[in-house]
Amino acid sequence: MQVVEIRGQGGPEVLHLAQRPVPACGPGEVLVQVAAAGVNRPDVQQRKGLYPPPAGVTDIPGLDVAGVVVAVGADVAWPRIGDAVCALVAGGGYAEFCLVPAPQCMPVPRGFTFAQAATLPEVFFTAWNNVIWLGRLAEGEALLVQGGTSGVGLAAMQIGKQLRGATVLATSSSAAKQAVCREMGADAVVDYRDADWPEQVRALTDGRGVDVILDGQGGDYTPVELGLLAPDGRLVLIASHRAPKAEISTREIYIRRLTLTGSTLRARPVAYKGRIARELVEQVWPLLEAGRIRTHICGVHPLADVAAAHAVLDANEQIGKLVLTVSALAETVPEPPA
Ligand SMILES: NC(=O)c1ccc[n+]([C@@H]2O[C@H](COP(=O)([O-])OP(=O)(O)OC[C@H]3O[C@@H](n4cnc5c(N)ncnc54)[C@H](OP(=O)(O)O)[C@@H]3O)[C@@H](O)[C@H]2O)c1
């Protein structure tokens, strides 16, 4: 099968097409013939040597796929051969065939193309895990999403608005990106390049602060964000692009009962990811099918042009998601499940 390999560490030029054998299903796994694969920031981090795959996981990058199941291992009740699925994987998405633990498969939402479905797993799993489970966003609370037009950010904002009726605030760096944040459900958007962005956020909450912050920056943002939380607020970290270390006031945490938490998804057990998959299918998939939650795709590239897709992320030009088309089925809408 054709795959993308990362040879060395560096810019998009270290991505190369290669041939590898089609993998065989083990128990609990299915083999998906990939129609389309999502591109995510963690793939860029892996390419730079900053986010290696967990032990035992393929070195082929790619964290989400959509396609057709072509083989099923032992002990798999669903999906079946021929089913159209999208799935979260810990690696291996940039390839013509991809092994997937069965619990991490979800049906392609009705009316979605494979390419659209491939943009869903990584960002919605991450948003669900961090905004709903760890952030415990409750009805009517205020949510601040750093980097509103990131794939994860758009998923988080829409989950907050549509499922919790939250007041959604976002940060973003350009007029075009801010417009997309508003279009996708943000009540207000602040430019993080403004030195007074924290004061702007505070003013938008009438001085009260926000209940949940989803942040991938860390570093010097962390004490500022703790200061922006309302009493009982939760700061959820999903990366630390600014810096891994921060100086914070621990006093602030106990005086105002704040929670500082975070997660990565990739190394979590299959059973944990399977629980997220079930909740997404129950609670988010109907909203996707009704058009109340949307995916926002800013670029579609054939697998052979993977370097061009990564260059867009390197330049921080993406708004929402980039997708790789892997087979001729990518732009087709599969038959809904019987
Ligand atoms: N922990 C996990 O499980 C997990 C899983 C997936 C992704 N992630 C992380 O989640 C984040 C989003 O991932 P993605 O693939 O959706 O990323 P992405 O599309 O590459 O987006 C990155 C975002 O970071 C924003 N940003 C850059 N500098 C910023 C700053 N100084 N202040 C605020 N925002 C800033 C960008 O905003 P502008 O475009 O407006 O500049 C952009 O929206 C990334 O940090 C990624 O590493 C974590």
C-alpha cells in the first residue's frame, strides 16, 4: 500500500511517499480502506520530532481516517465488512489502509462525504475529552477557546454552544479567522495579538471571568488564564506551544477553588476512546446530521501533496481542517447504514 513516511525531523520535505505491506487485523481490530485522512497539528509536531508515536504504534502519521471496512479481526461485533466509518487512530492515517481498534470507529454521519467525515474524529474526541469530561462545562457557563479557528477550537466552540448553551468566547489572530469564529458560534472574539486581550475577555464577562478555558499555549498564558477564571473555574491544557513551564500562584487555586488540568488523547486506552466515541455518536452525530454542528474545511490535498498541506499548517494559514484524499471515494457520500 502507499503510505507517507517521515524520514528524519524537520519541515514538510521530510514527508515521503513509500510502499509498505497492508497490515493484518488482530483481535478487536478492523482494517479500513482509507478514502480520506485528516491533518492535525500533532502530525506537524510528530514530523518535527516533538510528538513521537506511543510504544507499539506505527510510525506512519495520521490520527483520523474515513473509509470502508475491508477486514475484521476476531471479537468484533461492529463495524462489519463494507461499513463506511470514520475513526480515531493513534497513527497510520496517512496510508491507503489503516488498522483501527473497533471501539474507535463511528459511522460516517448521514450526508457527509468521506473527506468531511475524516475531519471529525481527532478534533471532536479532543474537544469532548477536554471540554465536556475534564472541563465539566455545564449549562449556560462561559467557555473561552484559545485559537478559535483551530480544528479543535471550532469543535469545542460548537459543542459548548449547541450542547451546553454556553457563552462562547474565542481568541483569533486575523479578521478572516475572527469572522469564521463568529459564523461557527462564538459570541465574541478577541485578537490574542492585542496586549490587553485578557482585559478584553474579562470585560466580555462583566468582570466575572470564564468558567472553562481550553488552551494549547501554556507558558506565560497559564497564570493569566488562571486569573481569568471565575470561582470554581477550570483551565484545561491540551498543549504548551508557548512553553512547557509556567509560574503560577497556587494560592489562587485554593482561594477560588480552581481546577488546572489537561490531557493528551493519543496514548489513552482503547476503552477510554471507545467511551468518547459512543458519546459523540449519541450526542454530536445527530447535530452534525441536522447541520447544527459543522466541519469547516480549508484545504483538500491528494495524499501525494501531503507536504503542501503541512506547509499550510506551518504558515498558520489554516482555518479549521485540512484533509488528504487517499482514494477516488473521498468526495462521495456513502450509503447510510441499513
Ligand atoms: N492534547 C490533545 O489530546 C490534543 C489533540 C489534538 C490537538 N491538540 C492541540 O490542540 C490545539 C489545536 O489543534 P489543531 O490541530 O486543531 O490546531 P491548529 O488548527 O493548528 O490550530 C492552532 C491554533 O493555535 C492558535 N494560536 C497560535 N498562537 C496563539 C496564541 N499566542 N494565542 C492563542 N492562540 C494561538 C492559532 O490561532 P490563529 O490561527 O488565530 O493564529 C490556531 O487556531 C493544538 O495546540 C494542538 O497541539 C491537543
